Amino acid sequence: MLFTKHHHAALLQYCSTAAVLHLVFCCFFHHAIGLHLMIIIE
């Protein structure tokens, strides 16, 4: 029981970490594309 509880907590922590990394990556990706487009337009 304790193991499953710990495993569940670890899984939740992993999911939240993945979500944060995904957000950071998306923001960085959009920012990079925005800069790239600005350079092309100029």
C-alpha cells in the first residue's frame, strides 16, 4: 500500500515536471519562431 502511494506521488511529480518542461519548450519554440519571422520580415 505504501509502495503504491509513493509510486503514485512519483508519477504525479513526473507528470507535473513534464508539463512544466512542455510549457517552457512551447514558449521557447514560439519565441524562437517569432524572432525568426521578425528577422525574415526585416
